Amino acid sequence: MLSEGNDIRTAQQDADEDIIDLTHYFRVINQSKWRIFSLSIVITFLVALIVLSMTPIFKATSSLLIESEETNIVSIEQVYGLDSSKKEYFETQYEILKSRHIAEKVVDKLDLGNNPIFVEMLNEGEASLINDIKASIKGVLTFLPQKDAEPLSEQEKAELRKEKLISLFSEELSITPVANTQVVKISYMSESPKLAALIANTVAEVYIDNYLEAKFDMTSKATTWLNDSLEGLRTKLEASERKLAEFYEREQLVDLDGVVGLASEELSGLSEQLLQAENRLKQSEIIYEQVQNFNGDPTELAAMPAVQNHPSIQNVKEAELKAESNVSELSKVYGPKHQKMISAQAELASVKQTLQNQVAALISGITSEYRQAQSQVNRLRLAVSSAKEEFRKLTTLESKRKVLQREVDTNQQLYDSFFTRLQETSEVEGFETANARVLDKATMPTEPAKPKKSIILVATLILTLGFGVFIALVLDFLNSGVRSVDDVERKLGQRMMGLIPWQPHKKKEDLPLREFFDKSNHTFSEAIRTLRTSIQLLDLSGDKKVVMVTSSVPKEGKTTVSINLGFAMGQLGKTLLIDADLRKPSVAKRFGLPGFQPGLSNLIAGTHTLDECLCNDVASGIDVITAGSSSPNAQELLMSNNFKEVIDALRNDYEHIIIDTAPTQAVSDAIIVSEQADTLLYVVKADATNEKLVSSGLERFMRVGKRIDGVILNQVDIKKASSNYAYTGYYDQYGYGADTDTSTASGAKSNQA
């Protein structure tokens, strides 16, 4: 059952440890609040002294509008600049504003090298801490071989001084583009508000002047280059024109384009005629070959399609048909010898003769036509060949002319273009426009930009408060001691039996023995009475007479608690205080008893009687048994039956027995003594004893089946406790006056009597 209860308590402790106790952190901060406030006030005061001694720095700002595009006076591409519609263009302008070139021009323009403020800054730089350290190191390392630096010339010194001046100037200059606009803020910080405004305005002016100078320089260079180029182009143009003229003269040409055109037309006409003549020749050749194949047979020749289809033959054929028809009709009426028949027969014979004559003439014409066609084709072929040769000659001349003319035209275009550019550049050379303009000039500031005294002081106060809180929490985290009722109940899992306030006394000296009876210190006596009451509430039946008091380590105040608890119990009944710390006893010394006074060890060993070992404290009325003679076998004595018999015998004589034992971490004596005790009290020095050490001591009792009835938190700082509500119920009752203590004490004495 005891082990099961311990497991439940351990599980509860683990669960509690997983929960962040914010109230504990608030208590820690509340306890340290005055130290935190003091730290913050002191540091803030020191910072205030530093801030007030700092030189105020003023900031002046001018606004510059960088134009996105420039109005062109003439239709000519820009000779100088970038595409002003792109982001890169504006970023380039910002870098130009921050450039060393602009800084140098401003320094020269304002003669800042002789300005008192900059002169002082230069002198401070030369006498800086870093330079002093370097000089000190060189002085210490004199044993090392050093190369003598070559002395600087006056010009090099001047250049070095100017570089430092420009560097100092640039450090205080800031260029800030305004988002989503073409406006840029030019700010400068200086001890002098007037100088800050002057520099901010001068930077804007120098930037604009620098742009105009650069543009003018580029325009001048462009004009010079155009002039030089134009002269060369003029020479090339004249040379090409001269070549073209010589070509016309050499070839005796006037209008080559017209001549080539006529030749082309003539060649086309002759080619067309040749084509037609060749077609006619082919037709004539076919008919001619047919005529040759018939060998001059009139009948066969007359049957030829070319002959039959000839108009003259067709007319004769029609006449022949009519004559034959007439003979046929007359033969039906008349006989062969009839005059009409004879006439008709004569007419028919005449027509046939005519037909033969026509066919013969036609055949002769076909041969003649064929011969003429051959002659015409041959003639036209010679004409076409001659025309082609002439045309080829003319086209060759035309190609040469075009090459020469193209060279002339190209040179003319280049010359005209450069001449036009030169005229335009000359016109705009004296009319340069800037790419930026000043929107707002910087005015002389009236309030310093830094230091921001109020902000610095407020920030310092807040930061130091935060730092103080942080340190308090860190120290609390590092402090593993048992500090409060919450630590006792939640971390140790024990009942809080009592809280004993810390009492001021000399170091390395014990608390005065009669502190409990000091009427001026009612807080301590009331704490002891509260402890007494808590013990009584554990034993309402009154059977538990023996109370053992122990601790983890020495110097936790267990003996003081035992003695004063004995005083408190003595007010209620017959009380005995036993010093069971046989190894390092202290009760005898506290009561002023001699070291040879027989005590518990003598009583257990049987060398002395109880009466010889008992000492009565007249002031408090309690009896005391000291540790007695030193014994090398303390554990054997405490484990003996004699010790048990002694305690049992004392139970019959006393109402309350208080046993002060040795610390649990030093020896096991307390574990042994606990076998004879009814109530076990564990004293813990507040804010000092390690929590793990206490837990280890408590576990030693648990392992032997002993339960600690309560923990007494000793030497508690009441001032801290008064601001820590975790002690509520333990310390506020100590606020009663001395009258209460007196009446309580007198009542106890009357009862004791």
C-alpha cells in the first residue's frame, strides 16, 4: 500500500512538473521587483548621462524627381543615357548619386576640406582608438624586424586626406528612393543643421550639373566624330561618282536603261516571229512531203486533204459537180449527139481541165511556200541570235552600271545621314535638358535626428526591465533549493508542517538559545507555536509522544528547531529533549553544558542512570538528555534493544519527547532512530538545500517503510515571504502583537505549574 501510494504521488508530481506554473514566475518577478527596478533606474540614469553628453546630429533632406523620359527637340536618338523607361535606369541614377564622383565634386564645390566640422572629424579619425592600439602594438613588438615605411610625398598626403574626407562625407549621405515613384530623397546628417541642408541641396545640384556636363561632353564628342566621318564619306562619294561617270564615257552610253529596254523588246519580237515561222514551216513541210510521196499523180494529188480543202479547188469542185449534174439531167432527155448534150459534155470537160490546172498550180504553190518558209526561218534565226548577243552585251553593261550606281547611292545615303545628324547635333548642342529636377529643397532642420533621447531612454528602461526579469527567472531556474510551500507539496510531495522565519544573528554563531522567549521577536515564537499546533493536530488522541527531527545535511537548523519545539511543547506538558546525534552533538553546547556530561550514549550503554543523564533547563522547564560520551559505534548503540527500552521507559515519564538526530545524507542514524519515533519531521533550509538532495533523504525513509509526517521549511526570509502568496496562511498569523505572545506564555506556565 505504501509503495502504491508513493507511485501515485510520483505520477502526480511528474504531471505537475509538465504544467507551466505562471504564478510561480509572477512570484519570482514580484520578489525581485525592487532589484529589477533599481537596476533599470541605475542603467537608465547612466545612459541618460551618456545621451545628454552626445552631440546632436541634424538631418536635412531634399527631394529630386528623376524624369522617366526626356522631350526630344529634334527627331534624333539620344547620344547619351540609357532607356529611361526601365527600372535599371533609375537604379543606375541612384548609384550615380551615391558615387564617389558626385561626392568628390560636392566636397570640392563646398570646400569641405577647410570646413571646421570636417577638419575636426579628420583629426578625430587620425587620433582614433584603433590607431592608438596599432601604435601600442608596434611599441610592444619592437623586437620584431620592421620594414621602414616609405615617407609619403605632399601630393600623396593630400590625396590620402581627400580620400578620407570623401569617405567621411559618404558615410553621412543617404539616398532613399520613394517606393512606386520617380522621386528620390537625398539626406545628409551633420552637427550643423545649416551644413546638412547645404550639402543635401548641393548633392542634387551637382547631380544635375554632372548629367548636363556628361551629356554636353558626349554631344561634343559626337559632333567631332561626325565631322571627321563626314569628310571621309564625302571623299568616298566623290570617288564612286567619278567611277560611274567614267563608265558611261567609256561605253559611250547615254541612257542605258532605255537601250536595254529596246533591245529586250526587239529580242522578244524576233523570238515571237521565229516561233510563228517555225510553225508555218512545220505545216508546209508536212504537205510538201505528201506531194513528194504521190510522185505527181493528179488524181492522188487531188485527193489530198490539203488540196481538197483549198478554197480555189473547192470552187472548181462545185463547178464540176454542177456540170456533171447537168449532163446527167440532159442525158435523160437527149441523146449523145444532141447539141445540148454536146455543150454540156464540153462544159464538163472544161471544168475538169480547170480542176487539173488548179491542182497543178496548187502543187507548185505548195513547193514554193515550203521553200519560202525555210528561208524565213533561217533569216529569223540569224536575227534572233544577233539580238541575243546584243542583249547580253547590254545586260553586262547594266550590271556594271548598277554596281557603280549602288555604291554611289550608298555613299550618298551615308553622307546625307551623317550630314543630317551633324546639323541636328549642332542645333541641340547649346540646348541641353536635364534628366532631373529638384522638387523640394532641403531646409535647415530645427530638431536633431539623433540621438532620439526619449526613445533611447524609454527603450533602455524597457530593455533593462526585461533583462532584469530575465536574470531573475534564470537565477530562479538555476536555484534548485526548496523555496516555498508549493515546492514542498508539489515537488517533494510532502505535507508542509511549519515555516520558521530567518532570524538575524552573527555569522558562524548559533541563534540565541532563548529566542523563543524573546517578547520583542514574536514572529519566531509564533512560528514555533504554529509548528507545535500542527504536530498536535496530527495526534488528537495524544498517543504519539515521540517526535524525531532530522534534515538532509548539517547546518539546516534542525537542532534549533528541536530545541525551540521542546520549549513550545514544554509550555503544554512535561517535555524531554534528546540529542541523538551521537557523532556531532550540539545540544550540550547550546545549553552550556560540559562536554563530559553523561547522556544518551551512556544511558544506552548502561554506564549511567537516567537521573545522572537528565539535565533540567530551569528557564523553560524542560529536561534535556545530551548525546553523552563520544562512541565509535553509534549505530550499534541506536540499533540495540537498550535504546528501544530507554525510549519506552521515557514514554511513561514524559508527555512529549523531542529527538534531534543526525542528517540523513551523512549517516543512517536517523533511519534507525525513526523506528522508535511516532512522528517524523524533516527540516529543510529554505532556498538553500538542493531539491534532489531532500528527495533522496525522503526516499531513504520510504524504502524502510517510514512516512515523513511533515516538512519544516526553516530560515525563511519573511520579507520575501510577505510578497509571496505561496506562504499565505503560514506567515501572516505571525503579525499578532507581543501581548498575545505574553498571554500565551503565561497561560502555558500556569498549565505547566
